[in-house]
Amino acid sequence: QVQLVESGGGLVQPGGSLRLSCVASGFTTGKYVMSWFRQRPGKERELVAFIINVSGKTRYADSVKDRFQISSDNETHTSLQMNGLKPEDTAVYYCGARHSSYNCEPARWGKGTQVTVSS
């Protein structure tokens, strides 16, 4: 069965860290663009970061640059290390995948994991 499953979300205080994990099953991600999106309360889903696995190139939203880091093992695991978390990072975080060397718009989505940043 082809699917993406996220984990690692939770409640964290401002300034804290979380590491989100996305596990792919039914396929390997070596020729995929893997991405993380988020949907904040009352907002549309937005791109957080993506990695082009064939090249290792990464891109980040300006709002998370220098705080978040995406990584991939080019097999089944993609992670998002989130440091210096702020209340405005509160959102449902989704893992996405597209078989491509340049297109970050996901063709597959996970169901999401909730991240809440609050004191």
C-alpha cells in the first residue's frame, strides 16, 4: 500500500524543538521531491520546506529559514528538524511526495501531525 505517515508532533514551549518524521511505504523516495507543508488555524496550506532527493537541494519558506532543516535518507524516511519554535508555527504539518527532480507540488500526502507551540 502506497502511503506517507507522519509522526513526531506534539505540544512544545516557545523556543523548544521537535523533530517530525515521515515514513513512506510502498515506494522508495530516491527519485522524489519530498516536502513538508503546514496548515495554520484559519489559513491555507503553505509550503515549509522541500528536498530534491536526486540532487540533495533544499528550499525553505522565509518564515522558517535558519530554524528548520529537512533531511532524507533517499529510501523511506524524511525528517523535519524544527528549532526555535514560535507560537505562529502552530499548525498541522503534512508530508508530501512527488516523483520528480524539480516539482515540489505533492502528488501524495500524509494525513498530518499536529504541532502546538504554547506556554
